[in-house]
Amino acid sequence: MLNTDRKIPSADDEERASRLREVLDALCEVNRKIPVIVEGKNDAQALKKLGLSGMIITMNRGLGLYDFSEDIMSKYPKVVLLPDWDDKGEMLYSTLSGNLRGHYEDFTVFRGMLRALCQKDIKDIEGIPRLLQRLEGPGPKGCDEQGR
């Protein structure tokens, strides 16, 4: 049966939301010890809304990418790189992954899975809470609010 009411999530939407939640739960767990790097403050706020409670570092801090990378490498042995997957985000990811070689590779799965699960609906981190709300229906949940 075709679901024509977008307020009621379809079975596919619910499965996708469930898989997205699993990735976000794992990211929440990793973020307790490993900082996550995002492009800007809206991305950071979105991740906090989704329940991340560890350090979230924004790239837009007035430093060039080289200086930003040097600063990160001097402070953190490992990081999670989560720039958006639009054209600008892809450029940033390419540059940062070269600069931060040896510091981010263990966590590339997070960006890849988020990108795949968000499909063509969104191309940025800040859109994930709205996408999840649409996929799950009313009442988005953070990492600690799922009753697990």
C-alpha cells in the first residue's frame, strides 16, 4: 500500500531512521573520548541536539586549514572528521584528510554511513535532526532518550 501521507513514516523510512540512529548511537559513544570536527556552529548544535556530549570542534575558527590541522594534531591523537558532503564539504574533507593523515582514518565509517543513509535528502550535518524527525515521525530522540 502506498503511503501518501508524509506525516506517517513508511516502513522504509522507519528502517532508514533505525539504521541512522544506530550510526548516531555509535558516534555518541566514540565522541565521549574522541573529538568530532564539523564545519560550523550549526553542525555542532545539530550533533548536540542528537545527543553528542563530547568535544565538537568547528573548523570556522579564523585559522587556515593548514594551521587548523596543525593545531588539531598537536592536541588530539585521534579525531572524527564530519564535514558536510556538499561540494565545499568534499573539498574540506579532501584537504583535512591529507593534513590529518594518521589521526582520522579509524572513524571514516561515520561520515560514509551518514552520507549514505541521508541519501539525496540532505547534504549537511545540520539537516540530520530534521531528516530524522521526518523519517521517525514526531518526537526526535537523542542518544540517551531511546529507552535502551
